Amino acid sequence: MELPFAEAWKIKMVEPLRKSTREEREQWLREAHYNVFMLKAEQVYIDCLTDSGTGAMSDRQWSAMMLGDESYAGATSFYKFQEVVQRLFGFKYVIPTHQGRAAENVLFSYLVKEGDVVPGNAHFDTTKGHIEARKAKAIDVTIDEAKNTQLELPFKGNVSLEKLEKVLSGGQRDGYRVPFMVLTVTNNTVGGQPVSMQNIRETCALCHQYGVPVVMDSARFAENAYFIKMREDGYQDKTIKEIAREMYSYVDAMTMSAKKDGLVNMGGFIAMNNKDWYEGAKLFCIPFEGFLTYGGLNGRDLNALAVGLDENTEFPMLETRIHQVHYLAEKLDEYGIPYQRPVGGHALFIDADKILCNVPKEEFPAQTLTCELYLEAGIRGCEIGYILADRDPVTRENRFGGLDLLRLCIPRRVYTDNHMNVIAAALKNVYDRRHEITRGVAIEWEAPLMRHFTVQLKRL
């Protein structure tokens, strides 16, 4: 008899969860202005808001924290962390930051100027925000197939080389500057979809042909490497570390939110081989983040991150993590609930447009579905759709051109498959009464940039 799949770890510590009543959740959601970011953690039963900083660290990481060197400058913890980054990614210069958006803020402060155009495969909202805040333009060059959520393609996060070349050649023809391209692995905004090694190679070659560097947004690089190993010819016998090293051999720099594939609760970094970029980024690291050898992090954080990067580039860890995400997808398949296919490595992205067909796009179906799931069972997801897309910086019109998804992120090493069963059952209950949901939400107040986090809504 073949043995069933089992996790590559065992549980050593637990945290109690509190269940709430429907009446309590209705009150809490009203008080939060129908923005689940504004809910208190104690008001949430199963938290799938994000996989960023919400994972459980290992005993080796906790052990490493006890050895953290808290020296302001030149801490041994920095050099341990630097050695791991240099070994895994092949970059000489390393700048720690307190998280991924801080890494973008430091690097983009040096690189992005007003009027620039920065292409990317579906920039995440913070990345796009850092570009647009500097009065530059972010252009999506993801393949068109990514918009068809029911289409099965192994690498749906790929860059369209045709779209990319149009941007690059346009810069030469029309005189706008393309300071770099952002290549995001995996592509979060279109449903956690991976990018193939072939596409990474060809994208970088095309950019370099036009003299444009490539910055890899690396929050989930290890999961991308896992999918290359499992789905792309020629990589089945390679280790995750070998695949990752090849991925980064083609690009010029990286930014990383280490709160995802670094397996830590706080942390990020920039790495590159370009000394001019390093010197330029240093000028912004010190006033924004702190000295170069801590960059907003404690020594113990740097130690934990060094261990986490090594742990999460081992196959058993990734296999266990991604297996749980796929387990939830199989339950949704049983219930006929549409999501971005094939399932990615960190989350399920539920296609709200295909579920809440009676809710017009102007009333934000994915945000409405997010609220309905919370009311159903205290499960907190996250809208990755029309609210996150923000307004066009010129016309100030809502951007309705992309996907409208409810993202259910699965924290690493936190929940069991029984929790996945609860999530699936709650979604089925909402799905079964989907035709009764005919109105959505309206914006009462929003920030001028990155409104997603603090928007205030009302039910219609």
C-alpha cells in the first residue's frame, strides 16, 4: 500500500483560536467599514489575509535568534545573512531592509524619475505605488492568457515578449526612459502564477538588448523555483537551490520581501552586482532604514532570515507547503468553485466575477465576496482586484481592466488540512447562495495612493 502524503515537519507549539457568532461578525465588519484590513486579529477565526510575515518559524530559526548580534554596525548577524544571500543568489552587494516595500522604496528612490516608464508582469500594488508616487508609469506586460482564469497553462505569470518589446522600442522612439523592468516571481497579481525559466531567460535577453536592466521581485522565488522543477522540461533533476541560482544569473538585481519565502515575520533586502546602484541605494538606506549592516532589522531577525532562506530552498519544505494549497484547490474543485487555474503556490485566487454575477463591477464583486466569506465563518481573505487596482493617476477613473479576485493566502506551517476543509465548506455555503447577492459595496473614503489598505466602504 502506498503511504499517504505527510508534512515534512511536526508541531511543537500551538495558539488557541476563538470562534465568533454571525451577529458579532456583522457588527465588527460594520465597524471596520467593510475593509477586512481594519478587523482586529482576535475577530478572525482563520486568517488568510496574507502569507506575508504570518508563517511559523522553525526551531532552528528560533535557536538562531538567541545568537543575534545587536551591534549597531558590523554585527556578525549581518555577515551570516550576507553569506547566505551571496551563496543562493550570486549577488555581491546586499542591503537589508525591514520588508519588501522598504527595499523598493530604497532602490526606486535612486532609480525612478518623473516621466519614467517601468514595465513589469503585473506589478503588485505596493510596487506600482512606489512607481506612480514618483510620477512615473507602470505598464503591465503579462501574457493575455493570464486573464482567463479557467485556462490551464503551466506558467501563466510569464511576460509577453511582444508587449515588452513595444514598451522598450517605444522608449527609444518616443524619448521616455525605461530605467529597469520588474520581473515578479511568482506573479501575485494574476493569481500566484509562476514564470518559466525560458521566459526569465528570454525576458532578460530582450531587456538587455535594449540596455534595460531587470530587477526581480522575489517574494516567492522559492515557490517559483519549485514550479520550474515540477513543470518545466530539463529541471526535474535539479535542486531548488540550483534552479534559484540560475534564475538570478539572468537578472541584474533583486528586491525581496523576506516575510514570504524567507520564512520570517519581518525582513527584506536588496541585492545586486552593480556597484553604482549599490552606492546610490546606500544614500537612501541610511535615512530611510538605518545603517547598512542592519537596515531596519534586529540582529536576531537577520539570523532567523539566514536560516529561513536556507530552509525554504529545500524541496521537502516547499512540497509540504504547496501540497496544502493544492489540497484546498481539490476541495473547491469538488464544489465547482472557480479560481485562477492552475493553482499557485501560496494562495487560492477565487474568481469573484464568475461567482457574484449579479454584482456590477462598479460595486466591487471581489471585495463583496471577501465580506461574505468573513460573515459566513470568520475567515479573512484579501481582495486582489478592482479596489487594489486603484485609480488611473491621470484620469482618476477606477481601473476595471484586470482580474477581480478574492485571494486566500495560506500561511506557512500554521494551519492543518482541517482548517482547509473549513475554508472550503464556508466558500461552498457562499457559493450556493451566490444568486441572492445582488448588491456590493461603495467607496465612502479612500487614500489617493494604495487605497487598498485603508479604504472605507458601505454596503449597498
